[in-house]
Amino acid sequence: MTRLVLVLGDQLSPDMAALRVADRATDVVVMAEVAGETESVGHHPQKIALFLAAMRKFARALERDGWRVAYSRLDDPATGPSVASELLRRAAEFGAGAVLATRPGEWRVIADLEALPLQVTLLADDRFLCPQAEFDAWAEGRKALRMEFFYREMRRRTGLMMEGDQPAGGQWNYDHDNRKPAAPDLFRAGPLRIAPDAVTEQVLALVEARFPRNFGQLRPFGWATDRDGALAVFEHFVTQHLPRFGETQDAMLTGDPVLNHATISPYLNLGLLAPMEVCRRVEAEWRAGRVPINAAEGFIRQIIGWREFLRGIWGREGPGYAGRNALGATRALPPMYWGADTRMACMARAVGQTRDMAYAHHIQRLMVTGNFALLAGVDPAHVHDWYLSVYIDALEWVEAPNVIGMSQFADGGVVASKPYVSSGAYIDRMSDYCGGCTYRVKDRTGPDACPFNLLYWDFLVRHRDRFRMNPRMGQMYATWDRMAAGHRDTVLAGAAGFLARLEAGETV
């Protein structure tokens, strides 16, 4: 009997589990551009274009490799509204009663597949290095799940940057060397941009016509849309940026939005690159003496540590995870997240860059846009939807634990041991944003005080009962208690005034 082999837009690897099991002679690969996915949230136009162009090219590659592919285009009137509806249509067309699929990275899609009146087999996505069962076994019985300890296990498992049973250089983590601000005059070549080919141009025209109101600029579009392009982007990073990656990975510069970041997360998440191949390449550069150990270790930790850890958290916590709100935050997402005017230079830079590139690096996401939302008490569901919408690498399995857990502490501490909040001093230290701001980062009170300075203390006071006994936060409460009562009152009044203006829709 003919089976349908489902390949989703983030499963563009020829060795996917479903493709390995399938039979070229009898099975039909189903790929579908459907409104239910392109419109599930208001995705950035560059994100939609990347997915559609990469899917079309991958389908062609499968056909060249001997597969029979039933491909549904978004602009074809016959295409149904969802992946499930397309599977039913193709099942009727080919007389198929079974579907073979690699397990999706979104609970909604999993539920849709499991509800089909067909025999559906979901295979584990073994592109990830730590199977879910093994992550669950590691997590079982632990009082707290901390990435650092998981990462050490992954180093042992993979052998990456190991010397026998010990970490290379005698340390597991070189993060203390990777927190330097970047010098404004430091030369960087910039990320490799790939000129759109005919397939990509066709998709860009479709996206322009169909999604004219989505937040974000579609052009210029320079993302790779196939494996060859993704490999070229990665190789450019290795030769031009990897040596300085570590020391500048937390820095932010107005005129240099990428710095030394690899910008390969969308290619990893779509399946155009594999995690072990990029890690081995980086390790080889370190062993050859071309990059320092802190750069190689910092890169590898993001892949086999953080990325794998978040996938495990997503699978372990289940479908309700994205709806958690441990701190009871209820404020609407401020209009400045969608490009409205703001006096806050750091927010304007991070949101403007996101609008233009569909990209911001992890510190911009965590310590600028995420930090502000947490301090201001924005509903984490709104924050999650925004991140899922605007970033080109955003998929539920990675975005939910990053936002609900790491950024917004809405999971109550599953991912992070404390909320990642800071005053304006951190942003000032790690960026050049504050020099051009109408607010004054050195001011703690008054009409020109940096909003982060006011909201930081207001957040701590609001949540004192929850965090005062946290060993990583006790010193902050001790500092607050030593302040004069009048000063504390002034700070809280300033925060209340700012939040009232924010609530009223004023430009802040």
C-alpha cells in the first residue's frame, strides 16, 4: 500500500527519520505550503520567504534523487488550509491509508496529525543529539534542571573538546572570557549574504503580494535557501568571525547588528545544516590553533548545550508550557515592539534591526526586548507570540523555552535559576546604545531617568515574596533595603508614572 511521507518546512534534511524508513518505489513525499502555517502568527516576511524558497528547492532535490513528491503551493487554489487537509487530499489522490512523519516541533501540528483518520506513524527527530527519553532520564529526580550540568554530559557523550574524560584546557566553560563589549572601530567583514536566485525571487514576489501588512521588511533578502548556501554562510563565519566570536558574543553595536555571530540558527532549525557537522568544524579550527579556546567552546556550548537543553525542556514540559504565567503578568505588548515611536534608544535599535533583518542576537533578545517585557509585566503569551512572529529562526520548540523560561521566567524556574533582569547599567556596559538616548542611563530618578533603572527596582519590590530568598538575588534586596526610604518612594513613584504612560499608549 502507498504511504504518504510528510516532510515539513523545518525538516529539510535528506536523512530525516521518515525519509530513511520510506520506500522510494511505492511511497509519496508530501510537502505543503499552507495558510494554516504561514498565518499561524504574523510571521516576518523574510521568515515566510525563507521557508517557502527552501521547501521548493528541497522538493526539487528529492525529485532528482528519485522520490515522487506531491508538492502543494500556497498560491494554488487547490491547496487546503492546513497540513492535515493536504494529507487527506493526497491520501484520496494516491489511495494511501498511512502517513509516515518525523515528529514535528510544535504541539499543535502533532495534535493535528494524531487526529487524522489515517494510520499515522511519528518517528523521533534524531537530528537532535539527545533523544527525549535520555533527556527525561537525566532530568528525573533532579531538584533543578540546569543547562551547565546537562552540557557537561553532552560534552562527554559527543567527545567534543575533550581530552580523555576531562574538558580541554581544564575548564568546562569559558564564559568569563566572553562578556566583553565590542570596540566601535573593530573591523568585521559582516555576514555572507546570498543573492536571491530565480526560485527565491518567485517566492519573494508571492510574499510581497500575499503578506503586505506583516511586520518587517522583505527586501533586501540575503538568506541562504539551500544547503550549499547555508554551508557557504557557515564557512564565511568560520574563517572571518569565529576567532573573535567568543569575546564579542554579548556585545551590541548600533552600526554592526551581527558583530561576530554566525547567523546559522535558521539553517540548523530548518535542517540545512546539522549540529554535529558545525561543531566538529569549529573544534577542528581550535585544534589547528586558528581560534582561541573560549571562542570554540562558547560556540559549541550554544549548540550541544543550550539548543539541546531547550529541545529537551520543550518535550518534557508538554503542550501547556507556552501558556504558563508564573509571575501573573497581564500587560499588553507595547506598540514599540511593532515599530511605534519610542524614546528608548536600545528598544528602537533592537526592534528596528528585527524589522529590517528578522534577526537579533541572543543578548538583544534577552537583555533588551525580553528584559523590558519582564520588568514591565507584559503577558508572557504576548511576548512569546511576538518572538515567534518576528525572528527568522523562531520555531515553537526553541522559542517557548527561550521566552517562557529563560526570558520571562513564566515557567517559575524550570529553565532559569533566577529572572534575567537588569537596570540600564548592563545595557550601557555592553553597547553603545545609551549614548544616543534621550533618557539618561546614569539617572536613577527624575523625568529623564532610564526606564530600566526605575522598572528594575519596581520589579524586585513587586515580586519580593517570591525572590527574596533566592541565593542569587539576596544581595539586590539588601541593596534596596539600605536605600533611604524617601529615595525608594521616589523610585517606585517614577516607575508607576512610567507604567501609567505606557498603559495609556503614550510614547515612552
